[in-house]
Amino acid sequence: MLFFAISGAWQAFRLQETRKDGSYTAPAALARLSEVHKAERLSGPAGTLFRAGQLVVAVMFATTAVIGVVMAFRVARPAWVVWACLVAGTALPVLIAVAARAR
């Protein structure tokens, strides 16, 4: 999960892609490590195994998030703080995406 989070972060800034105008040359390591996010290139047993691994990671991540929310409600007082964090964590990314599209 940590690898996908970190590699996804550098991909958000396209650090794995060399720019056509030559203003940036991507390090070979970043380009190579980023290929795992492109599972459509994998076929046969390797592709199936990779997709199964992605599914396991996704389920583990979702399970961890749900456990964290449950723990927050059991430990945090008052509960409105947890609700505020959940609402903000949902609304802020949506608002940022909407604002980015409006440009």
C-alpha cells in the first residue's frame, strides 16, 4: 500500500514522464517503477496475479480505513469532531476537483 501511495504521489506531478520539450528528463527508476500502475499492459497469468494483488491491497486499505473510523468514534469525544473530519475529508477533495475543472 505504501508503494502505491508514494508512486501515485510522484505520478500526480508526472515525475515519471520525460517532457517532449526537453525541460525535464524523468529518472529511469521512476519511469520503471511507475509501470506497475499500468496493469493493462500485463496479460495472462502475470496480469491476473497483479490484478488480484491490487484487489487485496484495495480491500486491506478500505478495511483499515473503516477500522480507523470506528476507532475514532469510540475514542474521540465529542463525536462531532469525527463527523467534521469525515465531512471535510469528503467535501474538500470534491470541491478541489470541481474548482480544478472550472478553470
